[in-house]
Amino acid sequence: MPEPLPDMTRLDTVLDEVGSTHPHSLIPILQAIQDAYGYLPREVILETSRRTGIPASRMYGVATFYEQFYLEPRGRHVVKCCRGTACHVKNGGAIRRKIEDLLDLADGGTTGDLRFTFETVACLGTCFLAPVVMVDNDYYGGVTPNKVESILHAYE
């Protein structure tokens, strides 16, 4: 079944709030669209291109270059597992595998109910807490595979 088309009235509000639709304003435009929709829906990018005159190819070029932009829906909760050196030597791989098993996701995946998105990151900058898992803006240090389920359960 195809996904429903996004509500374009939100785009009206976004473009009004951004103000400038000049090509130099492309990043703020994309950020505002993503804030409004949670990601950058294809139909919204095409409509934004039509309304602003900024080529859709340029929008996609920027959106795929910067990691802050997402072209697919993301979960309400983003689970990040550190794969940095400190976390790695303290069994971070086992924690990553436990998250993947519990959520039935690979790195970069989103659950079908859009509850969770899982991603590994190079470093969360909290090596003293290693191994570290982050859910949304909450950090969990000294994580073990046995603690993962209770951490995720708090976000269900």
C-alpha cells in the first residue's frame, strides 16, 4: 500500500517562517521542512523546488551530503550506540548486537511502527562512561547487554 501524500499546508507555513527562498537559504529551508515533517519527503522536496525555483537535484545533493538530513521517516526515539575505541574495548559490540536483536534492526534501520531508529556513531564524546548508549538526548553509561532491554523498555 503506498504511503499517504504529505500535508502540503505545512509547507506553506515552513516557507513563510523561513522567509527567504533564495538558493543560499537552502540549508535553513531543508532544516525547517525536516522539523515540520520529521524527514524530507520526496513530494515535499519536489513541491519546494517548484515553489522556490531551486532545482530538486540541488536539494537532494545537499540533503544527501549532510548527515543531519533524512530522506526516510525516522522513529520517535533515536537509539545511538557508540562504536568508539573506549566503548569498543569495553564490549560495545555486544551491546550493539543486543540492540539489533531486541529491535530487530540493523544499523540505520527504523522499526515498522516508527517507534525506534537505531544507529551506531563514531563517538558520543563521553568516553568516561564507556560503553555508552544514547536514546534521544539521554545518555546511559556503563551499559551491559543485560541493561539494554530495560533502557529500551523505558521508551515504549
